[in-house]
Amino acid sequence: MRAGSAFLILAFAAAAAGTTARELIAESEAKNGLTTWKDRQAKLRVESFGPDHAVRELTIDLLEAPDADGGHQTRMVYRSPADTSGMIFLRTSPAEGEPEEWLWTPQARRARRLAKGTSDESALAPDLSYRDFELVTRLLRWDDTRASASIVGEEPIDAGGTATVVEVVPRSAASPYARYRLWLETGSLRLTRVDMYDGDGAVRRRVLLRGYRATGAHATPTEVEIARLPGNDKSVIHFEDVRYDVGAPAQAFSLNRVMRGE
């Protein structure tokens, strides 16, 4: 009872302070710059855990860029282990509509389009977990025309302290999830957790962001854990050598280039 009462009191206090959810997200972005970049490159180390498969680790060169209209482009070149080395993954996510995903492999010397909601289970993690982290960076850019946002309360967080919880509900039926909840740490306003809900109100993905490090005007989580619920499958993405606004040319995300294995 005491915990529930405290949650309601804090929720009313946030509302009384006159800060809206949109203002809070904007302040978080101004402080931390999690999405205020034109492009980003990084080296990823991805650990995959699950009860039905051995722990698997991949290393990946990442390049990604948001589109001006709200879309997003992601290119990954796999470096290890040996059975994935040289593979190229391209994902183009329009602001509206279905994304396209393509995978080029050195063995086939060609690119094939991945079916909706699938991955290449023979080579990659049980799913391409970076899809969900990419979605996090996209939803932070949504304005009121794309989603509603409201403050639902304040909660303690694992690292100590508290976070304001913001709920974001997309207006498009094409969204892969029905709603999202964001945990913004009190004071720093760094994003520490995102829950993604299906239409029945169940959490299907939980994203935990840890170990923030400043890179110029941008605060980057050095570790992102993505859990697939219910169950014990999860991936942990470690960010290394992160660079922003490198001037990636548009052709870096060209499907024709991927078709040639470049």
C-alpha cells in the first residue's frame, strides 16, 4: 500500500510541476543527445543467451542513419565468428509501412530478402536484436502526429534513485508494438529502460540501457540488454568505438551496393 501510494503521489507531483511528457523527452534529448545525430558508426559485440542454444558472440561493424521523414537505415557487416564473417545486413525502415531487410553472404555471393519477422537463424542470434534498439531511437523522435505521450508516474530503478515513467502510444496500426514505456532517470534524464507491449497488454521486449559514456554532445549506453518475454532469451549488445556524424554517404545504404557484396 505504501509503495502504491508513493507512486501516485509522485505521479501527481510530476503533473503539478507542469512538465509534460513531451517536454521531458525533449529535455532528455537536449541533455543526452541519444538521437540528435545524423549518422552513427560503432563496433558491436553481441552476446546471445537462451535455454535452447549455446551462448553465441558476434562482432559487427555498424553504420546507421535516420531519414528526415522519420525513417531509419541500418547497415551491419559481420566480422566474427568465422561462419558469419563478411555477411552484410541491410535494413531500411520507412516512417510508415513495412521495413525491408536484406542479407548478403559470401557463400551465396548474393543478397536475399528476409521474410517479415524472421532472421537467418542458422548464422545470427535468435533474432536480430538490434531491430529493437533501433526502434527505441526512432520512437524518441516521434512527435504528437505519430504518437501520444504521457507521464504515468515515478519508480525506483535498479541502479538506485528513481526514474519518471513515460508512456508512448503510436497512432499507426503498423507499429510492431501497441505501446511503450520509457524510464528516464531523475536528474540525468538518461533513458534506462524501455518496455514494449503487445495489444493484449503483455510486455514482449524489455530493453535495459547501462554504462552511459559521453561522446561529444552524445551520451551513449555502452551496454544494451534486450530480453524477449516471456522466457529467458536475451541479447546483450556492447557498444565500442562509437562515432557520430561521420558523414556517411547515402550510397552506403544502397541495396545495389549490398547486392554486389560491398
